[in-house]
Amino acid sequence: MTDFTPRIFSGIKPSGGLQLGNYLGAIKRFVQMQDTDFETIYCVVDLHAITVWQDPAELPGMTREVAAGYLAAGIDPERSILFNQAAVHEHAELAWLFNCVARVGWMNRMTQFKEKAGKNAEKQSLGLYAYPALMAADILLYHATHVPVGEDQKQHVELTRDIAAKFNHDYKVDFFPETQPVIEGPAMRVMNLRDGTKKMSKSGESDMERINMLDDADTIAKKFRKARTDAEPLPETAEGLEGRPEARNLVDIYAALSDMTPEAVIAEHAGAGWGAFKPALADLAVEKLAPISGEMRRLLDDPAEIDRTLARGAERARAIAAPILKRTTEIMGLIGR
Ligand code: ATP
Ligand code: MG
């Protein structure tokens, strides 16, 4: 086996304002990974966002908001490569090549498409269906060995591995790595505040179901106060969260925000009613999020500076991506590049 440089790639779509799940399941961990031996590459995946309708008048602002979220949370554009996907055309090109490697049967198993398409699958864009091949391209264009994601993206990283394995097998090469998903910690699936069986999403219907990174303190307090729960107080032990998805979700959020284990949170708040726990959770969320949202607002006051940062990142990204794409086309027998 080839030895691949330990390298992390991950991305976030500018499909709406950043929400708490994006922070706890993704950005917060991306920041920590800068302190490891991995090379870190983080992307605003705008080509994924347009798999559903995006108003062209709003997309640039959302792209900059995601970039500002990364920067405000502590992504250092010198230590990490930070860019937007559309600026590196190699992503779309490799995605096409992977469309010809991936199988229709694999795509048909993807639960995210089923969830997002709902009953209206026929009316969805072809891009929404082919999305996992673009995601595989995003990752493998950098020979990324590890991809930190939330639980909802596990299946797509597995598909990335399938594409890499089939490519290596069909062309008799050892060219693409077997990428590992990195899914660890208490908040890998932050749930919707109004329905504990659905994940929190940027593009979810109601604003009350999510905490946005740019929500002010009063809004955060109100959303937690109105969050759905059962009538029981917090249990005495973590096992007592069994079968209580809403209660578990709020405990997990508390744990992730405070860098505690859910067990330690339960030990501290055993037997507390929601009237006590929800305000404590809101205070904690405001304490952790306010410095980030303040910095995001400051950065968003100067969009040209964000654009310059992204452009510098795109140049660095292309320096890695272009030779890998070129080699891929050579392996496949495409000439003239
Ligand atoms: P959309 O609704 O448009 O799909 P999203 O909120 O799901 O938006 P994505 O851009 O699809 O955000 O995902 C960005 C990253 O955030 C991914 O790593 C994903 O796994 C993670 N993520 C998204 N939602 C959650 C969540 N509720 N809990 C934990 N991680 C999440
Ligand atoms: Mg999503």
C-alpha cells in the first residue's frame, strides 16, 4: 500500500445560515484538528448547495457567512487551507470521472437523497442524486485520509471508499486512499429542537427547530425554552436517557458545549427539572457562541477581505488538486490535458 500523507478534508454547504449542529459536529472539531499532525483542508461547498435552488442574489452572502463561521471559530487560513469549492474547477471535473465509476445501485441506497427528495424524487435535480460522487471527488482530489463529519455523512464517506476501491481495482492502481470517516464525541447528531427524531439542519423548515450561530442571546434562550421535551426530570444516570430522544439531545448538546461527557452532565444535573436545566443550557450556549457570532459579524463587515482569504486558499488547494486530477485522467486514458 502507498503511504498517504495524513490529510483531512471536510466541507460545509452555504445552503443557509450555520446552525449549532454544524458547529458541534463539524467546525469545532475542524479547529481542534489543526493542532494535530494532519494537514487540514476546509471548504465551503457551494457546488453542493446548488443541488437545491439557491437564489443567486443570496448565495455569495451565504458562502461568506460559512467562511466567516470557520474563521471566527478558529480556523487559521495560514495553518489550514480554506476556500470555496467553485473556485477550484478540478472538483467538478473529478466528480464527472467518478460519475463514471460509481454505480446507480450505490446511489439508490443513499438515505440522504431519500430524505431530502421525499415523495418528490422525480422532480429533484440530477445533481442532488449524484451529490455523493461530487463529495467523493472533494475528498479524493486531495488524497484525504480522514474526513471529520457528523453522523449523517457516514454513508457518503463509505461510498467515497467504494469509489476509491473500484477505481483502484478497475485500473489496477493503488492511487486513491481508503479514507476514514472521523465521527467521535457526544454531538455527532444534534437533533431538531421540535422533533427529537430528526436532525437539526440549516435548511429545516422552521427556525425554531435550530439554534443558528448568528442568533442573539434572547433568541437562543427562547428556542431552548420552547424546545420539545418529555415531562420527566433529568434521570439519575445516563441509562435513564434510553427512549428519551429529546432529553438525550439536550444533554448531548450541553456535554459538547462544555467538553464534558454526557455521564458527567447527568451527574451534575441529576433529577433537575427542565425549568432549571434549559436556562442553564441556554446560558452555556450563549457563553460559547456569543464570541464566535460577534467575530462572524465583524468579519462579515468586510466581505472583500473574506473573498481574498478564500482566493488565497483556492490557489493553495489547486496546487494539490491539479496534479492529482491530471494523474487520474492519465490513468483513465484521457489524453491532451
Ligand atoms: P442542509 O440542511 O443544507 O443539508 P446541514 O445543516 O445538514 O445543511 P451540511 O452542510 O449538510 O449542513 O453539513 C456540514 C457538516 O455539518 C457535515 O459534516 C455534517 O455532518 C455536519 N452536520 C450537519 N448537521 C448536523 C447535526 N445536526 N449534528 C451534527 N453534525 C451535523
Ligand atoms: Mg446536510
